Amino acid sequence: MNPKRCLVGVVDSAAEVAAARKALTAAGFDDAHIASYSGEELVANHRREAEHKGLGAKIASLFPSQEDDLKKAYLSEAESGASFLLVKADNDEERDRAADALRSVQARNLRYYGDLMIHDLSKERDHPAKQTTG
């Protein structure tokens, strides 16, 4: 799962994944721009990556980053059974439209992984988005 130029959102059930996909489709996103993963899939993927971690990645893990903290938070949600949606968004307008659609179905932990920054979009749109480097 590579979230680059994607908005990531968390929901609790398969029914909420379906509702989120419907909201995203209504907002103009097609299936090619939407991916969903169950918590089980995310945990299994994380385990595979950990097993194949090279020396450089092992050294880098000694110096955790903001992105590492977010991955741990998402992994904790996955272990609790949450599901995840990734929406490909190549510009601010698409990002904001996707965030509005996911907020409409109460998705949480909305974060956009841009080229250089991770934008926290969990708040309502009229509040400034917290921006963090990663």
C-alpha cells in the first residue's frame, strides 16, 4: 500500500466501505481511483514488508518519523478490525472533494499523502488543516 498522492480514511465495517465508495462515486471518482483494504489485509501486508525489510530500512526504523507514527496508528486500527480507503487525488480540488465525501460517511483519520507533506484533513473543511512534514 503506497499512499503517495492519496487520501487515506478509516471506517469500521464493510457496510461503511460500501457507503464510502458510493459517496466517492457520487463525488466523481471512478473505481480506478478508489482502493479499499480490510484490517486483515493491512496487517498481513505489514507483516510481509517487515519480513523483507532490508538493512537500510532497518537502520531507518531506528529513527522514527511522523509517517512511522501514523503507520503505527493505522496498524492499531487494522488490528481492531477497521477498514481503509485510499483515494487517488492528484490535486487540491480532488483531495478536498474526496475528503468531503469520506467525511459524509463519518470516515476518520483522514490524511492526504502529498509529495512532500502529510495533510491531516480529519477536521471540517472550514478549520485549517494541520500540515506535518513526513
